[in-house]
Amino acid sequence: CEKNKLRNTVPAQIGIADNFKINTKNTKAIYIHNGIRDNFPSLTNYNVGVIVLDYDLKNGTFSNEKLIDTLPDQSRYCNLSIASSDTVLYIINNTNKIIKYVFNSNYDLINKYFIQVPLKKKICRDIKLAPNGKIYVSFLDMNGNYIDTIVLAIENPNDAGPDIAFSRKTPLYGKNDKFRGQFVLVDRFPNTYGSFRRVDFSVISRCKGNGVVFTNHSDYYWFKSFKYFFGDGDSLSFDTFTKIAVHYYKAPGKYWVKLQAFNENGTWQWYSDSIMVLTAPSAYFTNLTTKGCQYIAFEFKDSSNIYYKKQDSTFRHYWYFGDGANYAWQTMNMKERRDIQHVYIKDGSYTVTSIVSDGYCRDTFSRISEVNILPAPKPGMRIAPLTGCIPLLVTLTAKYKETVDSTNWSSNNGHNITTLKQGPASFTFNSAGKFKLYQQQYGPTGCITKDTAEVTVLQGVDRTFSPAVINATVEGQDIIVNWKRTPNAEMYEVYREGILITTTSDSFYKDNSVSVNDKSYSYLIVANDICGESTLKSNEGKTILMQAAKDKENFGIIRWTPYMHWSAGVQAYEVLQINNIQNTESIVFSYNDSSKTMHIDTGFLMNGQYEKCYRIKAIEKDGNAAESRSNTVCVPYESVIWIPTAITINGDGLNESLKINTYGIRSFTISIYNRWGGKIFESLSIGDEWKPGSEEQGVFMYVVKATTNYGEYITKGTVTVLR
């Protein structure tokens, strides 16, 4: 990409870069150009040029090219690298020569030095700046009849002096005697001739003495001999009959191991890999207790050593106490240790063993522990009850009958009492939570035994609290009772007419064992907690019972029982009219008088309806959102059909269509016939009108079929159409 940018942005006379680098600040670009005299005719005696350009990182453009240096025809530059300071440049050419350029901040040339690396093979290789700040150079070198690749490291590439400091302390002098160099051989990579065969090994740590077992997995039939380079300065040569080799390192750590395989022709192949020489864990513990009381644990201090192997390792610890009991635990924290406790029942000598494992190696340590046990009272206590609601009285007693001088009973919330012998104790808990209870028994031998228990104290309901019924309302043929949840309540008892009918954990109840058109029902709620304690009874929720009828003047008479008992009382009663066909309701009248229990509906009759349905809604006082609805009562109409005998179609807008008025009709069909018996109109809707055309006049016959509240009805007649 950089070369392509250069082709597109640098003037033509500069030519094409053979090798190209941008400095670390992204402000300059340096490249070498073989064949520069093709672009600069005045440079007839020079073949290679070093050029610097300004670089715009944002736009990716180059400008202001400047020729820094040129070299004679016989030289060819191969590669370049800029030191991290951006002021020192290193170039290698095809004669194994390293040229060192020193610049100022404007990239003006200050000095130039070079070194001739004394290698037999002359060919262009590579030079790179590494992340560690060093510059690494590769060359080809003759190794007998074979060619190797060697890598040299420039230790301080930012040094502006004449020296190039490699590592191997071998002085090399340049032709101009201005350069004194030292180099380090980083590694040698031999070229191999012939077909490639497998060269490989695996390792297993012996866990003791830093020993490592090497297993050779190479293709034995192809090779004549092998040689290990163990990475610690030691090596081992062996033939093809040896597959296993053991090497002991002086110290644990990471080593780079190489395996060289030789064939009959004298060529060789390499395989190398890093290995970890592991430090085995060491198990160790000391006895913290040698003489103790019965029922009290003997303690062992774990002093094992475990060393890092790899991330996410699991470290396991195993304990065997010599009396048939054992204990194991594991952790991913290499530094975690646990002091181990174990209760012995009898005196004696016990061989205690600790084993530690790091997933690779394990170690075992054992010691004989002398156990001397003094008689002691057996610990244990009984708590009654273990769970309850505040205020909770808890009694503590000894679980075993023992010889005891005294017993101390306490809790972690401040209770504390000491009794003679194993005398019981009682604590009252007035706050909720989980509390620890402690027993300490003081035996005649001076031994103190301990036991711990836990009691759970729950909040429970306030026994002086009265739940609140929101409403009791009729829905269809059922009654829905709603109430507010009581703090800490688990269940609610629902009472109807003072009799318990159900329990529920919800805050509502749907009662379908009622007859809402026959009577009003009263409901009460009691809240219970998990401990079986109860609150007081709630306020009463009593439904509204409504009755409706019509008088002889066709007025609707509606009566209802009052809703009871909202704490704030009733704000208003609304008389609702129900449209069963459209499933809607509307307010007939509203009374802001809680004592009102009757309404007379003077608009009882409604054309086209067969009945009128009513319902009462009570609204709670003081802006509360609660409301209660009564049962629904429908009052049927007496059946009436009124059909005119004549209509006029003279255009005066009066009586120009046949419109039928009805009351108490549930369904309706009208058919109209002309004088020849042909049906000219039919409708199933009471509200439809017949509008004869201008050519239609004379006498027409109709047939009406209707379903009333009391049965089927058929009537026939004629209507005269006049102009």
C-alpha cells in the first residue's frame, strides 16, 4: 500500500521505491532506489540513492523529496530500518555491508559509517526494528558445505556514534577505519536439503530434582542419530535405538530445547520448543494441638508450598487423620491455606497424612500425632421453637445430660445468661432476622465445650391491625371482593355473612355461590401470617341489591339497598341504563345523597326496545377510587306495534315513508306486496323505513311477524300510498 501511494504522489523523476519505511512519528518517509541515475542523468557514476520525503498521515500524501546519499554502481541496497529515535538509519546491501546514517531533526545528513560483516555468502537479506527497540539483521553464512541463516542484534540502534554494538565481542573494522563494531549471534538456522521428515519430542516432568523425561517421536527409520540441546548449556547425543532421555536441570524455569536429527547424507533437521521445568509442591504441617478436651477439635497448621504452573490451575489438598476419617478441599488460589481441625474420640497415636497436588505433581507428608483427651461435657442444645414471629419466646435446653459446673447461654443480639449445671434459659426476640445462639458448658476437668444453633424470627402481622376491604361488587351473577394487602400476611380468610367460606393468598375473591338478584351479601377479611397469627377483622363490604318494575303509567320504579361499609361512606349513587344489544351503559340519573335508595324513571319507554335494564353504582366518598355495582334487573315492555294506514309521497317531507313504531318487540320481519302479490320490500330491522318510488301508488299489503316478550305475533294489513 505504501509503495502504491508513492507511485501516485511522488514526482516522476524520483522513480519507484525498492524499500520503504515511515518513521515512528509518521512525519517522514525514507526509501532506497536502485537505478537512480535513470532519473537523475547528472549522477552518471552512481547507481543507488537514499531519498527522504515529507509524509502527511491524514491525507496519505508525500512531498518535498530530498536525495540524502548515493552509492557506486557495484552496490545494491537491499533493505532499511529506522531506529526508534527517528534520527539513525541502517541499510544493508548485497555485499553484507551495514551502512549507518545519522541525521538531525530535519533529516540533514550528519555522519555515515559502515561495517563489512565477514561472511562467505553475499546475498541480500533483511533488517527490522523490533518492539524491544533493538534492530535485528539476517545474513546467509557458509557452514562447511552448507548455507545457514544467521541473525545479528544491534543492541543500541539509537546510538549516533561510529560504533555498531552487537553482542559477541568480536571486533570488526570497516574500510574507512571509522567504524568499530561488535555483534551478537542471536541464532543460526541451517538450511536442510532433501525430503522433510518428522522431528519431534514430548516432555514429562518428574516432579523431583528438576528432572524432565524427553520422549523422541521422530521418524527413526530415516535418521542415523540425534542430539538434544537442553537450553541450559548441556546437550546429549544418541542413536536411533534410544527413545527416552532424562535430563536434570539445576533450577526450575522455562528452557528452549532443540532436537537435531542427522541422516546418512550428513544433512539434518531441527525441532525446538520451550519447556517448563516445574517446581514440585511440598506438603508440610505442624500440630497446633497435642492435648485437648473430648469433643473439641485438634488443629493442624498447613504449611505446604505450591508453585505457579499455569493460569486457572486447580490445587487440591487431601488429609487423612489416622482414625479412618479424611477431608479434602480444592482452590484456584495458589496462596490459600487452611488450618485443619479434626475431632478425635480416643487417646492414642495417629499417623496424620497431608497430600497436596497442583495438577502436575503431588507431594505427601506424614507425621505421628499423640492425642491425649480429657473428659468433657458433650456439647449440644435444643431450641424451641426454631422459627416464629415476633414477639418470639425461645427456650434453650441441654441436649445431653452431662456433669457440668455451669452453662452460659447467649445470642448475637445481646442476650446473655449463665445458669448452674445445665439449667435452661429463655430469650424473647422482638425484631425479625436470623440470630445465632451459643452454648458454653464448663466441665469439672476445666474443659469448655461449645455448640451453636440458629433461630429464625419473622415479622408476622400486626395483631391489632384491621385489613381494609376495597369493595364488594356484583359482576354478572358473581360477586367480586377486593381488599388491600396486609404487610407480612401469607393468607387471607374470607367470611360471608360471618361464616368462613375460603382462604386465599390473593387480594381478591370471586364468589359464585350467591344469588345476586335475591339478596345483598356481607363480606369480611382476616389476614394470617406464616406463624398462624391473625389480624382483627376488616371493615364490612356489603353489596347493593336492586329491584326494578314499572307502574301503570309506564314509569320505571327502581329501589336499592345502601352499600356498606366504606370508612369514608358513600359519595353518590348513579342509576345506570344498560343497552344489552350494544353492550353499553349510560347514566339515567345521579344522586349526591348517600341516603337515597329509590328512583322513578319517567323515560321508561324507548322506541324499538323490548325491555329496559337498570343497575346501581355506588361511589366512595372523599375522592377514593372505589366503587360498587349492584345486580342488573331488566323490566320487559308490553308488546305494541303501530303501523300507519296511509302515506303521502307529494314531496312535502311529511309522512313520505312507511315507518313502524314498536315496544316490547325482540325480533321483527315486515314484507310488503303490490296489488298483484309481488314482494317489493322486506326488512328484519325495526328501524328500517319503506320509501315507495314516484311510480308506486295505490293500495299495498303488508305482513308483520314479531317475537315479543310473551311469544310469537303475526299481523296483516294494507297501507295506501297517495300522491
